[in-house]
Amino acid sequence: MTMSEADDLVLLSVDEVFDLSLRVLEGAGLGRPHAEAVARTLAASQRDECHSHGLHRLPGCVMTVTAEKFARDAEPEVADAAPALVRVDAGYGYSLLAFERGLPLLVEKARRGGVAAMAISNCFHFSALWPEVEALTDQGLAALVMTPSHAWVAPAGGRKGLLGTNPIAFGWPRPGGHPYVFDFATSAVARSDLALHKAAGKPIPEGWGVDGDGNPTTDAATALEGAMLTFGGHKGSALSTMIELMAGALIGERTSLDSMAFDEGLKLAPCHGELVLAFDPVVMSGGDPAEGIVRAEALFAGFAAQGARLPSERRYAARARSLAEGVSISRALHERIVALLP
């Protein structure tokens, strides 16, 4: 790194990222429990070098928090809806506090019955899903989480936004190490990555988006105004549709089209639902998960034997590095965030 490049960066500890996020969010009027939940997730994303979901998201959070549609002091309502189902009404606040409040009951149900679901409704969502997945793998559970977004993504063969970026995440607990976790949008790329390319004036690869007429484009701004594309053509389109159905229609919540209509052009974080599934390896294996653990570890060892990388390995390496050395963000972003302080 050159001297000029270093001058354009600000070094922060992970705790400082949390503290800065908390001050900005509370200054914008967000209630303390919500602000802490959001700040924890922003700090975790920045720590793990998930830059598009870290402090980059904070100005957008402030814009959402200050909107009339958002409930700054919403108190999530947790309901024991059925033997294997927890329902949480986020009350038009962020999803993160609703998830935290419903988590203990979800874990209890999964350990009792082997599998349990949590349906979160009326929540604004902006974050990655892996922090929620890791909260479940920390309890020794496997997890699957999914959510719609806004209708920014054209289906395979289409040219207009119909589907959301629709992320899906999975986690598998591992003895004595980090869990196996993947978390990805079913769009070719997260929308925030398009925004980062636009801000940097960088072209995007073909296959990320199309213009308003459905023509391929390498211009991020054009794709943001036109439509994004799913990954893997019809396969990504089908998976994205499944998420619309499972985390939208199935739980009585908004699809990405509904979320965009609810937004009314304000460009806030999407407001919809979230589906969380938890699986207990002890119950699911018939009481003795040891053999399954051995088979899973043999599978993971096969990756290493071929020199293949498991998902999240780079993120875990970044986590260790950030905790030891701190994180760097651009001075421009830091100044933008500091300007949000009361």
C-alpha cells in the first residue's frame, strides 16, 4: 500500500465500529435494543470483511429509521404458534431484534422435536443472513434461512424486476471449529455490490444486469435503473422463486413485488418476512449424531485434499485478522458516517 492509499483509509477496531454504528443509529432515533442489534451485525460484517454489508449500509439504515413507515421503538411479539413453529411480529422494526427475541424458543422447539421453524413478519431487512445462521450453529443446530427483498431482479428470460435478490443461507455445526456456512443472494450479485461499483465508477461483468429494455449492460448505474439478473440462469431463477414462496406466500408475508409496492418509491430497506429453519442433529439422527459427524468431516476433508475452499473460510480468516489488527474503511465513507452523528 502506498502512502497516499494509506492516507485515504481510516483504521478502526471492531469495538469502535460497533460504538460508531450505535451512536449514529441512536442519534437517528432508533431505540436502544434495535440499535444494539443492528450495530452488532454491522460490526460483524465489517470485521469479516463483508464490506457491502458493513458500515457501507449505515447511511441507508439511517434513511430507513427516519422514515414514517418504520417503527423506531417496535417491540417484537413472540408467539408459540404450534409445536414446531415460532412466529415473531417485528412490528415494522428491523428483523434483527425480532430474530434475537424469537431465538430461544426456536432452539427449544428444535431440540424437542428435531426440526422447528421461525416465521418473522412485518420486518425491515438490510443485512446478511450468516450472523443469524451462526447464532444457530453456536447452539449445535443446523440452520437454513431465507428472505425476499425488493423486486429488482428479472426472472430468467425476462427483462423487468419481478424477483428479489432473495438471499439464502445455510449453516452446519462442526466440532472444535468454525461451522460450515454459506450465504448468497440468488441474484448474480448483491445489490450493494452494484452500488459499490457505481460509486467507484467501475464497470460490472456481463450477466449482472440489463438496461430498461432488457439489453445486457456493464454499467452499474444502468443496471440499477434497469434490472438485475439471477445467477445460473433458470436455476437461480427457480431458487429465487422458491424463496418468494417459502419466505413470502407460505408465511403470509409480502413477496418482493409487494415489498416494493409498500415502499412507494422511498427506497427504504425492504419490508417483508423471513423464514428460519433449525435442525437438531441429535434428534434427527435418532439420538446418536457421531456417525453423521464423521461422514460430514470426511466430506469437508475431501475439499481440503483437492485444494478446494469451503465457503466462509476467507471470512473466518478475515475475522481473525480484523480482531488482531482492526479494520480499514475509506476516509470518504468514514467522513460520511461521522456527518450523521448528532
